Amino acid sequence: MPADAAAVRTWFEQHAGAGYDWAGVFGFVVRPLGGEPDRYFCSGSIATAPGVKEPFRLDPNAFEGFAASVAQYDRAFVE
């Protein structure tokens, strides 16, 4: 996934202090519980910054698999 490093840094600067999305974290265990808009957890903020659409659909484990797949795809076209 090509990402503009400056844009990612700007996203994090603009969202500094946004708060931790505890409802979203517990939503992985209790599915009916949704996350809080304008709050993030680690993998959600890392996915949102470069522009991943609907990052709330990726729990931390799924995000790791997604990131590994993207990295493998990127390497295939760079080499």
C-alpha cells in the first residue's frame, strides 16, 4: 500500500490526544458493542493514517495479516 509518509505523520499529529477506543477493543469480544467515533486503538490508527477504508473491520490480528499481505504485494512489484 503506497502511503505518503508526510500525510501519515500529519494524520497522527491531527489526532494526537484523540483517546483510546475502549468500546472498540471490547467490541472484539462482545460483537454487538461498537467503537467510539473519534477514538482509536493501535491497529485502527495505524490503518486509518494511510487511508485504509473501514479500518474498524480489522481487529489487531487481522490487521497484521493485512499488513503482511500488502508488504508481500509491494515487494513483488518493487523487485
